[in-house]
Amino acid sequence: MDYKTFKDHVFRVVKKSSLVRRTEILHDMEPFLKIRLHIEEDFVDVTFNAETGKTSYAYIRGDERIFGANNALIGWHIHPWEEKEH
């Protein structure tokens, strides 16, 4: 997927969601995009690198990643709820 298609897709999905209270673009310079989706006090960081095709999602509560997923090197890799990053 290219940069613009990915970015447009994220904003189309967010627009339909009643969970996302606010969006914040943290980095928007091709090939790298990082968007923060605020959900109550928590947030989800969505990152995309069009050059490498890597996509990452991280659900953050406070300063702690609660859940994450990315498609780096070995295909989709999940960081489950039980394996929190400290």
C-alpha cells in the first residue's frame, strides 16, 4: 500500500468510529507516517513506513504498551496483553 492510500484509509476508519475522541498527527513526511488516536485517557499509535511496508499498532495506557502488533520482517507479530512492555 502506498503512503497516501494508507493515510486516507486510517482517517476513513476513524471517521466512522465512535471510540476515537481525537486524532493527532505526530509525523507526516513521506515515507513515514505516525498518527495517534485518542480513546478516553488511552491512545493507539499507528505507524506506517511506505518505503519498507512496515505497519505498527500500539495500544498505550499511561506510559505502558498494553497491546501491539506489527508486520516487521517475519510477517505479523503480536505483542499480546499478557506480554506487556515495561
